[in-house]
Amino acid sequence: MTAAGPAIEARRLVKRYGRIAAVDEVDLTVAPGDVYGYLGPNGAGKTTTLRMMLGLIKPDAGAVKLFGRDPLVEGVRALDGVAGFVEAPRFYPYLTGRKNLELVAALDGGDASERIDAVLDTVELADRDRDKVGGYSHGMRQRLGLAAALLRDPRLLILDEPTTGLDPAGMRDMRLLIRRLADDGITVLLSSHLMAEVEELCDRVVIISRGRVRYEGALGDLIATTAGRYELRTTDDARAAQIAGAQPGIGDVARDARGLTFAADERAAAALSIALGEAGVGIAALVPRSATLEELFFRMTEDDGDAPAPAGLPAPAEVRA
């Protein structure tokens, strides 16, 4: 099938449960080739949105299209080239990994069964395929879930918290696997609450809170909104804070146990370093600093959902790209 339009296009998507809007007019666009992070606190509506994308539940308003096809209109045809799992993948524990994949392949039909050996190699389970799934570790079951998704030879993978519950080594291996699949040209939508994981893997993100989009666009553009801040450590931070507060072009001075932070352009930061030297205050470190994704995530999701965007960030209506 030839791709038509974005891999995923959601417009004004709404899902209500009684008075609660679990998903409230969500817009997002995942282009072919994206590794797209879907972020939000627990209860933000992430899993509900994923279920609507796959046609598992019906939206109350709005629509989702996968490569130009609406799952509610075209049924399983809309899922051609789409695979993944929402919440934890499930298998028959009393059957082997290979037998579970054979059952999945039989349901998918086509040439899926011919790919079993290849996908087992891809997820590094070829040497354990004859073992019963009941004896698999959590990480192995997650990788088997990915293998089952890959049987469909997908162009789009939708993965819901694929590293949840894994130990550090398992998380690393899963991230490397996702990166490898993305490098092979598979579009990935990754729902995760692990900011470091998203920062490492994703080039675009959407952040939702209370069912509403707070940001959608390039991850680099989001980080860039916090440029123009500096960290400063000196031999006398109290005196440095006084000098910085009186210096033209220096704003938002804050002091904590690690030193000072302030907002300034390069010219003002250079002038401050000269003023500190003239006052006899030694500079141990003066470095530009951008906020981490984790810091930005908390700024967007811990304020009131109807409040303006936090200082230093564009308003929600301005950031949908």
C-alpha cells in the first residue's frame, strides 16, 4: 500500500467518560519517518488516545487517520502497515515463544509466518524461542511483543511504555532496538513517562495534561525556548547575586545550593563576568544552560490546565507545529 499523508493525523479528538474529558480536542501529526514521543502524566489520556488511534474505542468527536485511513470507517484495512501494543503485550504462558508467534502469524495471514525467524533474530530471542513464555523475564516478554508487532512488517509502530518494569540493562537494550528499527525507516510513536528515554530517541513530541495538548512539535524547538539562561558558581555567591541583580540586562536571578542562575544575552553575561572580576569575586563556572525535557514537562503539566503556559514557553496555541 502506498502511504497517503501523515502516518498519524488526529484532529480535535475527544473522549469523555461522564463529565470527565479524558481526551479534550487533541491535535497531533506524526509524519512518516518520525520518532514521536507522546508524553503526559498518569491519567492524562495517553492510553485512551492510543486506543482511539487503533480503532479499539470510538471517539466522541474528531477523527484519527493512519496513512490517510480512518479505522472506524475502513476497519482493519486502515491498520495495514500498523503494529504495536497498548499496555503490556500478552501471550499464552504455557506455549513457547515461537508457538505464540506462529499463532499471531496465523491470525495476520499473508507471509507473516515466513518472518518468524527474522523477527526473533531482530529482538535477540532466537536462542530462547523454544522456551515457554511463562519462564521469560519481563524484558523478554516485552521483546516478544515487539517481535509479534514486527511480523506485520509495519511502517508504523505504536508502543505504549515499552520499557516499563525493565531493569537498566533491559531498558538500554529496548532503546537500542527501537533506535535500530527507526533507523531502518519505521515510523515510531512512543508513549512514555521516562523523559530521558524520549530525549534520547525522539525528534518530535506532544505533551498532554488533563487531556489537552500543551505542546506539539520538534523536541529541539521546545528545548530552544529556554535558551538564554546561565549557571554561575563563584567564590562568593551572595555577593555575586547582589551584583547580578544590579547589572543591566540580567534578569530572573535565582540562588540555590549549587550557585546562581539568571537570564541574559551573551553581551550581558560577558559584562557581568567583568563586573564580578572588578568586585573581586572569582568565577568558578559560567555556562549557558537550557532546561531539560523533564523540567519543561513538569512546568507544563503541574500548573492548572487552563492557565497560560509557564514563563519562557510559548502559549499552547502557538506551539502546535
